[in-house]
Amino acid sequence: MAELAISAATSILIELVVPKILEKLNVDKDMEKDVKSMKSWLGRMQAYVEEANSDINNSRSNDEKVKLARETAFEIADVLDEIALHSTHLVHRHKITQEARKFGHNIRHGFPRKRISEKIADIKSKFEDTKSQNVAFPDGAAGPSSSSGSGIGHRVSPLLLDDEMVGYTDLKETFTIRLTDGGKSPVTLAVVGPAGSGKTTFVKNVFWKQGIRGRFDCHAWVHVSKNFDLKALFINMLKQFRDWRKDSYHTFDITEAEALLRNHLQNRRYILVLDDIWEKEHWDYVKNALPDGVSGSRIIVSTRDSNVALFCASSPQCVYELKGLEWADAWRLFCKIAFKDSNGECPAELKTYSSKIVTRCEGLSFAIVAVAAALAQKPKHIIEWERFHKRLGCEIGSDLSAIRNTLLPGYMDLSSDVKSCFLYLGLFPEDYSVERGRLIRLWVAERFVTGTDSSTAEEVAEDYLRQLIHRNLVHVSNWDFDGRPRNCRVLSLVLTFIVHKCKEEVFASIFPRENTSVDEETHVIRRLSVHGDCSHLPQINSNFAVIRSIFLFRCGTIPAVHLGNNFRDCELLRVLDLQGAPLTEFPEQITNLILLRYLSLRETKIKTIPSSIKKLFYLRTLDLRQTSVTQLPGTISRLHNLRHLFVYNYNVDHYLAFDSVRGVEKFEGIGNLRNLQKLSLVKVGKKDGVIRDLKKLTQLRKLALVGIKREHGKSLCASLEQLTYLTTLDLSSNTEEEFLELGEIQNPSSNIQRLYLKGRLEAFPRWISKLDKLQRIGLKWSKSKDNPLKALKDLPSLMEIELIDSYEGEKLEFEASTFKKLKTLVIEKFSRLNTVVIEEGAMPELERMNLHRCPYLKMIPLGIHNLSEIKELVLRDMAVDFIARLRQNGEDRWMVERIPVIKSFTLSNRGWIPENLSGSFSA
């Protein structure tokens, strides 16, 4: 649909009109009036597109008008960006700088008033033509239809025809027990999972099981769906609960239907299935109409949204999540359908590609069924199987339309901005997990997300990501300790759906894709993602003039000059992500991309940044992590829009060394970057100018400094007290023996969630005990005589502690009822430690404990057997006697018997030697 293009154009228009850039350009009144009129044009197009989206019987003429709306919106976005391109001098703070930049720009380009006027006139003419042809977009700002819109009715999975469901055996057993446990209170159970995971089938195989419905006085199964109609829902329930065959219910209004339903169920023990609930409000409407009934009534809901599931269920324990079939079950289901004629036996010659196809389905029952059913109709030849596998990664053909129809309603239910965020995941290769922070910064750079009065754009983007995860459209690859996703991806067939939508919406082009020729990629491209060999990187031509984003993934060798030449004419480019590209020099032509908002050269081999980077005035993110850049030009201080600056290099091979990380030196003018939110990592010089300038960066959320000297303490503390939004603070002294003086902070940021201190501490900073939101703390090389546990024990949010050479005492004691939220504990290189005591009630939620290189610790922490939630114990280079006592029949074995995973690693000349101490296994 065209809504994504309209949304994009609207966001650009807001950026131009709100700062009154048009007025400062001294454009003629007619042009200014036409530009401002574009808001009305976009509104009318949006109203039409929303109406078209809700039209189940969408006609070809409607499709043509939607296409026209998309093309027009793109043209509006292009002309607005072109205005922004030629007005960068107006956003400089000082009049002298404005005039200098204006003079320089006009020499090279001038303001192309005539060309822009002609483009605006052409757009306006299209609107006039559509009016005269009576196919204009509606004048009214009609809202979306009450029924949302996909035009896709409820489809029953082919799996529902089977008598016995494949997979989820244990989950189905516990679900059945809870359903029939005889409890007197009414209970609501929720089944949640991605589209196509088999939720309906799962419930059906229990609901229709012999002996289940007979336990209840009456029963009903209703499909709710996104097209929520409460009256129809009540009437459907009445027909089933009362076993009423007559057609008289249609005469009832909604109040009468609700009253009749309530009265009928008042004294009955009933079971009700609400299949496919989308909104919390839908559940509220239904729940309010249902009486408690006789003790033991049961309601089952199925949903794609984890939040909805938690909202409906009687308790979190009543939520059953379908995460996908295990491999063995997925294979059995596939063979059962694909090779039905041979009793589910896969021919040997087809096993390789059959296995690849099943793997691509990633446990989604509906996808496995659809794929297997399609293959069942094809010749059992290896060439046919190979061709099908290749096509599966690129497109969803007519024989797999069921997969598209399963995913489409969830996509259509998203707002325009969230749809764009979802489609953006199609730019990444299959099986690629993208970091949360990177994805969020990209969304903001693309203008999919805008801030509010109470939230930054990045915080709003986090909400969008959570929405996609809760709807089971995005899969979390790894979770962070605080419950936020660390990185995420989309499942393979979901990616195929996204890529199809990207092509349909002219949203992005993936180059090259299997079965896609170069000629098919020569249409106008707005976003380009190149996967693999960069030698086939398409040459920039007129079709690339409006490109907004370029990504390179897994490229081979390519000269910086070639990259520069390719990007030189992409004047409207706003995102350039070259992470991991084979670059040794900064392509200086990049600095001519004036509208660039996101630039990543992460994991390249560049060493320097040119002073001309000052031209990238709109730049919000500059990512130079894991490069060889150690200094930034002074002109970087002119990038007043910069939000995120990352410049550091970790020595991965020597990550335990004190100087394992290198930051950027000689950072002049840092105080001018007043919009910075994240700054990592700056090496403090001999003087404290950088530290004193930090107090000006009042928007900082993350700050990392290295090279701090003892004499910097006073000015550092003064600056830190001004950074009230700070959530992450990472400070490292100049050497391992240098002291960090942090005791003078009286009012630290109350928002600090992560704190990392590396260096000697003469006294433990008292202000740390005030950090009620602190979730993670790392203390390295503190060598303190103060026991850090005394200051940390009552912090209410603390979830992770990492202590490395941070205490010189002989005993650590975790007192009862302390560290109530702690999940992970790391104790390393405590040279004098000989005793650890864990009192009963301490660390009740601890899941992981690491003990590394504590030579005098000869026995396991006393009381470890009281930790009911611990799942993993990792030991590195611990004393021989310590390990011996944990082996089978060892003296301390009884204390760790309940821990599922126990690993030991001993350092030798050959490297780390592992030993498995889990369960009954030992090396």
C-alpha cells in the first residue's frame, strides 16, 4: 500500500515547515504556499489509501489509484528532500557561518528554484488531472474503516483435518491437566505464538478430545479475528451454547444478546474457546458479558500477541507459548504430508533438500504443512526439490499463498510507522541477527520514528520493537540481562514475506537475490541492500538518484575509490551502513552526502576521518567501533545534530588485560555537541578540558571515558552531577595502579542502570548506594579494602554483579534477605579470598554464578544449596582441591547436585581444558 510513502513524505514536510526553513529561503510566495499545501494533499491520499485497505473487493482501478498515490507521495518526498539539501546553511547557529556556507553552496550548486518549482507544479498538475477525470482522492479526511483490513477471512489449517496433532506433547499434557483439574474457580488459559505456529490446532486437539467437553454443561468455539463484531460474536456463542438451530437471533440488538447469553450461562459450567483474539479491549468486552457460572468453568483464548495473552490469562502460569516444533516433530509432519503416498517415508535422494526446506520453516506448523502440501503435488525429482528450495528463499508463489495469507493480517494491523520498521528488517540477510541499538538508530535516521514531549525518538523506537516482538512478528535471538532484546531477527519465511512486500511497496531492493537477474533491479531504488560479492555492486545511474539507504553485507574486496564514486551522486542518501566492508581508507566523497543521518564504518580498517566531515550537518549517528581511528578532527564539533558517537576498539584476544580497550584521543570542542545521547569512548588527556566540557552535554544517556587520572576527580564529579539523564556510566583510570577519585559526587543521576568502574578505589563511593535503578555493576581492579557487598546489598534493582580483583579481603558474606533481584554473580581474581558464605534467603533469584581464578578458595560457597533458581555454575582456573570436592563422590558434591549445568575450565599450555561436572558426567 501507499501509506508508507505518504508517512515518509509527511515526516519530511514537518521537518521543513516547523523550523520555518521555507521562510528563510526567501522562496516566492506561490512555492511556499504549494509546499505547505502538500500536507493537505498527503492527508487526502492517506484517507483514500485507508479506505482502499479496508475494501475486501479491491478493484484493479483502486490498485491503480493506490499506485498513483504512492508515486505522488514519493515525488513529494523527493522534492522536499531536495529543498532540505539546498538549505543546510540555514540551520547553522551563527549568522556569519550561515552566510559563509550559503556563499560556498551557491557557488557549487545555487538554489535550483526553477527546477524545484517545476517539480512542484508537476505534482500539483497530477492532482488537478485526477479531479477532472473524477478519480480524485477524497476531499474529506475520512478515517479508516472499523474493520481493519486485510480482506483475508479465517482459514482453517490443513493440520486441523488430522486426528492427532504432531508435536508439543508435553505442553499439551500440562494444558489438558490444567483444563480438567477440577478447580472450583473459573480459569482462563491463553495459547500464544507467531502466525502459523499451530495455536488453533493445539487447542482443537484438546477441545475435541474425547471426554473433555463432556465435563461441561455446554461449550462453544468462536473465531474472534481482527474484524471484531461483538454482536455477531455473542449470537454465535448463543447458537452453540443453546444448540439453537433457528435463525431468530439476528433480530436481537447487542444488549439483548448479551443479557440472554449471561442468563443462559449463569448456573452452568461452561467451556468457551475464543480463537484469534487481537486486542485487550476485545477480551474486556467478552469477559464483561460472561458470568462466573458454576464452579469450574474454563475459557481458552488463542492470540499472536504476548501482551494480550498475559492480559487474558488468569495468571502467567496459565499462558502456554508455542515456540515452534522441535526438529524431529517438524520432520515427521513434513514427511507425513509430502510423502503421503509412501507412508511418510522420504526417498534417500530427496533427504538433503527436504531437510533444508524443513529447516527454513523454523518449526512453524502452518508453513511446514503449506510447503509439504505444495511439494506433494510435484514430481519426486531432486531437480524439482532444489528449484523449490531456492524459490522458497525469494518469493511466495501461488502454491504457498496460504503462508502469505497467514502473515498478512498481522502486517495490516500495524500502524504505518511500525510497518516501515517491520519491513526494514528485510534489508538484513537471512539468519542475520541485528543488534537492538543499531536497529533503533536506523529507524530514527529513516524518520520512521519521532520523539514526543516525554520521550526521545529512540525511546519511542524501543516501544515499536517491543510491539513487534509481542506480536510474534520479530524473533529475539538473545535477551539482555534486564529483559530487553540484545539482538533480533525475523524467521526465514517471514523474511520472504517481507521481501515480497518491500518489492510491492517499492520500499527496498535486495541485490542480488537468488533467481533475480540484474535487469530486474534497474527500476527506481529507494533503499539498496547488497548481500555478498561487492564486485557485482550495481553502478549508480538515474534510477539511484532518489536512493535513501545503502547497506553492504559480507562483501569481498572493493577499493574505497569505487565505493566513493558509486555514492557520489546519491545526494538524498540518509543512511550509509558499511559495517564490515573491506575499507582501509575513508571514502572522502561520502562527506558530500549532506543529508546523511546515519554513517557506520564499524569493523572496517580505516585510520583517519577527514576534516570535511563537518559538512554532514544532519548526521545523528557516527559509528566507528572496531576501526583504527584514534583521533577525530576538530571539525567534528560542528555536527550539532549528532546523537550517537561510537569510537573505540576492543582487543578481543586480550580482553582480560587492563588496557584491552582503546578510545579516541584529543577530542576538541566536545562541549559543542549538545545533542549527544551516547558518547563512547573518549580518552582523557593530561588536562581536564574534556572532562569540564562534559557538563554541557546534558542530554547524555551513555558515557564512557578512559585514561582518567587521580587529579581529574574533582572536575569529573562536578560534570557528572550535571548529567541527570545518564543511564550508563563507564569509567577507567589511566593505569591499573591509578586511583579513581569519585567520592565527591553528592547527587548522581538517579537514572543510572549500568555502572562500570575500572581502576583503584581508595574508598568505596558512598553515592553508589543511592542508585535505586542500578541493574548492573562491574568493579575491576579496585583492590579495595572495603567489602563492596555492604554498599550493594540493598539496591532494589540490581541484577548483575561482576567483581574482578576488586576486594582484598579473605571473606565474602551474602546476608539473608539481600540481593533480592540478583540473577548473575561473577567473582574473579580475588587473590586472598578463602571463604564465601551465602545465608539462607540471600540471592533468591540467582541463576548463574561464575568463580574465576581465586587460588585460596578451596571449597564451594557455603549455602549454595539454598539457591533454588541457580541453573549454571562456571569455574575457571580454580584450585585443584576445589574442583576435586565437586566431582562425583566429592565432599561438596551434595551442595551442587541440583545445579543443571556445571562447567570447569583449567588453563594449560594448550589453552583452556574443559571439564563437565554436570549431573552424573565427569571428565
